[in-house]
Amino acid sequence: MTGARELWARYLEQRAQLGESPLVIQGARQHPPESPDRVPAPEAAIPPTTPEPPRQEPPRAESDAPRPSRSRSPGKKPKAGPRWKRDMPPIPPRGMVVTAATSDLFSEDPLKEASLDAVAAMIHECTQCGLCENRNNAVPGEGPGDALLAVVGEGPGAKEDETGRPFVGRAGELLTEILAAIDLPREQVYICNVVKCRPPSNRKPQQDEIDACVPYLHRQLEILKPAVILAMGGTAAETLLGTRQSLGSLRNKVHEFRGTPLVVTYHPAALLRNPNWKKPTWDDVRIARQLVDNRG
Ligand code: URA
Ligand code: URA
């Protein structure tokens, strides 16, 4: 029986005859290769494609000195640009153009030059429609006065009515995630609704309620002058664009609301009911995000 040791000796001899440098073997239990022209195992040649799970930091006992950072595996290049830009859909063609002037409610109003805060104060006092009767809190909207993106939803739900803040329920959590995914944290976005008080049992706001309330929205947008408006859901899209066209037909166009690009997408509450709308919504919000970048 030919032992491994003998095979190994013959292999080393052949190497020496071929003029190859001697092998340096570390460790006593190293096995000889199966053949002289053995190639590395494929798993060793291909860098891992899945990231390692995050390591638990060991407690720093002896030293607080920074440790050398782990180097990237050689095949992994950092991807250029933010995630939302990858496989970006093209900017869609122009859609509707809305040029209407500011609503009458404010045309002769001493608050014509009001700040967002002053408009919010008016909303808190408002009794222009029946929704005021059951409200715990009016929900004017929130966000910085220099926000580049304005998100417009339909109307407050239970949690919004309770807190006085827009989009803080389940749909709001989803909106917060969507905004984070396009690198526009919600703290940087102005978020409001078409109607500022909760419709009973979360029904859709009626047209007379919308008509009574929309001047506030118009005024908020006029003061804010965002770079882009994102209308979420049919109520926001129909109200801002003054149309009854379906949400599906209003999507995938860049409308213009008084000079500001306006993108229509599904309402986050609709996404919770129908996850098939997540992909088109992701496209829409990325288009809106791109338009924010393209401003000016
Ligand atoms: N849905 C809306 O349209 N607006 C909110 O503020 C919350 C839920
Ligand atoms: N129809 C709507 O009105 N809103 C949506 O978000 C989806 C369909």
C-alpha cells in the first residue's frame, strides 16, 4: 500500500525536478494536495456575496485604542449613489397644469401674508364645516417652513385627531419609512392633509367639507413654496388638480400646481391594504425625490 507520505515525497521530488521553489508547509497535519496542478476551491475564489451578520463588540477590557478597521473583501466595490437612485424610473411626461389663484377665503383676509403658524392658529379655531363638532384636535400639518417636499394626504384619522399631528398612525409609520428610504427624513418634509379635522369613522371627506377646508391647504402651499408636492391618494390628487380622473391615470405624470411640480401616488393606507401598490409607489416617490434634486 502506497502511503500518503510516499506520494507526498514523490510530489516534492517532481516539483524540485521542474525547478519550482520548495513548498513551505505550516502545521504538522497539512495534507498533500491531490494533484500538483490543484486549483483553489471555488468557494475560496469567490468573495462572499452576503454580508456577515453584525458582530457583537467584545467588552473593551485592556485597551480603548481604536482597532484597525476590517478591510472590504476585494470583489466588493461600494455602490455609487443612494439606494433610491438605483434603477430609477425615467421622469414621466408633463401632466395637468393648475394655475388657479388663492382661494377666496383669504383673498381679502388680514392674514393673507400670514405665517404657517398663523394659518395653523386659524385652523384650530375653524368652524367652517361640520367636522369641527367632533374633533378633539384639528390637525393643521407639520414640518419645517423651508421644506422642499410637501406631502398631502386626505384627512386625520383617530391617532391624528388624538395628537393633533398628521400621519402618526399606521399609515403614518409607513409614510415615515418611505420618506426615510428616499433620504428625506420626515422631519425635513412638510406633511399635511386636505381636510384638517377627522371625518367620523374615517369616512372620506365630503365635497362640502373639502370645499370649506381647502383654502387652508392652498394657503399653506403658497406660504411654503415647496420644490415638489406629493399628493397621496385620490382625495389629495383630485382636490389639488381639480379633476375626477382616477388615481391610476394621474400617476406617472409630472403635473404642475401653481408652478410647483406635483406627483400623484397611492395613499399609504391603501398600501397597507394592497401591497401590490408598493412597487409603483416606490417609483412615484423616487420620481418626486428626483424632482427635488432637480429643482431650480
Ligand atoms: N391618513 C391621512 O390621509 N392623513 C393622516 O394624517 C393620517 C392618515
Ligand atoms: N385609490 C385611491 O383613491 N387612493 C389610493 O391610494 C389607491 C387607489
